[in-house]
Amino acid sequence: MALMGIGEFARLSRVSAKALRRYDELGLLPPSRVDPGSGYRWYSAGQLDRARLVAALRQVGVPLAQIKIILDLEPAAAAEQIDAYWTGAEADHAARRELACYLVDRLNGKRSVMYEVSVREVPARRLLSLLRYVHQAEFPAVAKDFFGRFTSGSVPLLAGIGGAPFMVYHGEVSEDSDGPVEWCRPVPDDVAAELAARFPDLTLRTELEHEEAFVHLASDYTVMTYDRRGNSRSALRGAPARISMAEQSADAAAVLRACGFESAIIFGNSGGATIALDLAATHPQATRTVVAHEPPVPRVLPDAGDYLAIYDEIERALQTQGWQAAFTLFQVRIGHMPPDRPELMTALLDPAQVFPPGPVLDVMQRVSGNWEYMMRYEMRSYIDYGPDLDQIAASGVRVVLAAGAQSDEPSRRMCTVIAGQLDTEFAEFPGGHTAPMEIPQAFAARLRSLLVCP
């Protein structure tokens, strides 16, 4: 096979040599041969189409991580991914256009309304507060320390929106300006003095009754997420123990009540979808609509034996080799992670070795601390759970089962079986099991289309 050097390949593909070296490092376009002595890269003519596809996708603006997914797909599936990306990109562009028009009007002296401003009454309340002068780089650590004091559940909440923690920017926070910023946590009046004694470095003050201006940043929905018990910022009060699905759904309903909501539209992905189904069955008063995206409930399948046997194998690995071995087996057998791609497992277990400093690394480091708890105390209760379909059908809750266009056959069948038995909707979403994280704009557009349906 005739090979060409990187310079000639760059000329023919219209991809720079620097970009080709970068694509090699990322596994997007490895050369056909690398000289063991000099490290010089050699390419074949058959690689030109792939190089030109990568270049075209970059021109469209597709991130390299998503290009890597697209390149491994069949043409029809790749086309769906590109279409989904572009749908999200157009939505982002429309939002930026709105902002740009607002700025142009403002700079031209025209009065325009970017957000509808509302006013609400806030009653007098006691606050524990922390005032600090911080620059932008110092802000996250101070915020994490302040809010982390209250994650154990030992500090009671005020009911409703008035009990939500908040921050007051008394000045700009940037690389050049240090605020100050005041972090505030409303507390019940009857325990305020006791809590102030527990946190002597915080200031206890009374905020007088006042009117508060606010805007709805989400045009149609107030969105609320939470960390499950034992995960991330939801610290356990005692020793960890296996948690049942009934406890999971009761926790979710309790979070809703604590935040002042009687009911909500519930979206869940993976294990969150299983919790959403149980909410429909056991807490219908808190559940207006459920969109369950790929709940792992193999016991609804008539031929679940082989699938359940994989989980038995994972359980044996957990007992004999430890949670990391079980987690690796779970990712390979259930998550279809290529066993010859150890860097993918490193990204999950030790993300600091893979991701640069920034918000993605922050999230991945927080999530990586959940894997042991998931394997030891959560996984089995998800897999052993069978949704009470009769109870869900009798609840009156609208339930939509959803699965990704690129998801594996068992995940899709679990959804179609449940939808068939409930005689309810099945919706196909772009992407696969982790599409909410990988292609959020396109995923959100599909979700919104379901929620506006009667």
C-alpha cells in the first residue's frame, strides 16, 4: 500500500499538519504508520475521506468529542447525529440573536424588554450569612465551603422559595474586582440563635420584609434537579446501606415538598427514569407527567434471563474483586465501553488525568465520587425493581417511555414493552443512553416537543 507523508496528506485533505497531529492524539484519525525512530506520520489515500469529513464537521462547529462518536456510526445514524447537533446549534444561535438585538437596541438608545420583570413579597426572615472579598478564581471554593455546611440535613429549611439559599453581589466579581459577595442561608427563627452558635464565623442577621424583583430565566418551565441520597452533595446522616426504590421515590417527593411544589413534570434518565416510574405508581399526587428515558428495568422483559445474568456476574465481581472491578465490568458489559480504550475508564474514575481545569472537570470529579456508592448500595435495587404497571395505569399520570435512536436493543425493548402494557406513548429521542449530556440542545428540543403535547 502506497503511503504519503503528513505534508502531502495535509495538502490533499485540506487539513493542516498541526490539526492532523491533534486528531491522531485524540484517536480521530490515526496515521497508517508512524516511523518508530523519528515519529513521522504516514497516511494512505483511503484515509482522505475520513479526514475531509472531520474537517467539514469542524467547519460546521461540531465538537471533537461528538465527531469521535459520529465517525464510528453507520451513515444513517451519523446523519441523525449531525441533524440533531444542527437543531441545537440553531436554537443556540436564535438565543444569541435575541441577546444581540437587545444590545444593539440598548446601545442605540432604544428601550427594549429582554426579560419580563415580576415582583413578589418576601417576608421578614433570619439569615446566616458570610461576607467575603473574592476574585473570580477564589469564588467557587468559598461558595462550596459555605453551602457544604448545610448538606447534611441537620439545618432545617424554611418552606417555599423564601427558604432557598442565595447570594448578594455587593460589587463585581472578576479577575480584577473582588466584590464583595455575601452568601446567605435563610433559617427558621426558632432555631436561629442555636444555629448561629454552631457556626460562629457566620453572621446572623434579620432581613426585613420587602418586595423583590425577579425574572423567569426559563421561558416555560422552572427546572429543578437534585442529588440522590448518598450522591454528590446529598451527604448521608449515618452509615451507608442498600436503598430501596420506595425510598428513592419518597426522597424525590420530599425534595419537591421542601422546595414548595405540590407536583411537577418529572423527567428521568436511566436510574432516574426508574424513580420517575415509581413516583407515578406511589406518589401520583406529586406527579403530573413522567418522561422516562431508558429506565433499566429488565424484569419487564419476557426473556430477561441473559440480561440478568450479566448483573449476577457484576455482583460476583463486586463481592470478590471490589467495586472498581465491578464498575469496569458494568461499563463494558452494560455500557458497551470498548475494553481496549482504558482512557475512557480513566475519565470516569480519575477525571483530572483527562479533563483540563474547568466546569466539565468540576462536574466529573463530583460524579466520580458516586460510583462506589452506586455499585454497592443502589445498582441491585434498580435491577431487581419491577414497576407496578397496574398502579401506574390507575394513577391518571401521563407517562411517556422514551429511548434513543442509537441505544442498544435491550434498552429500547424495555421501554416499548412498558409502553405497550400501559397502552401509552413511546417517543424516540436523538442519540443514545447518555444523550442528555452529549447532545443537550437536540435532546431538550425533543423533550420540549413532548411536554407541549396535550
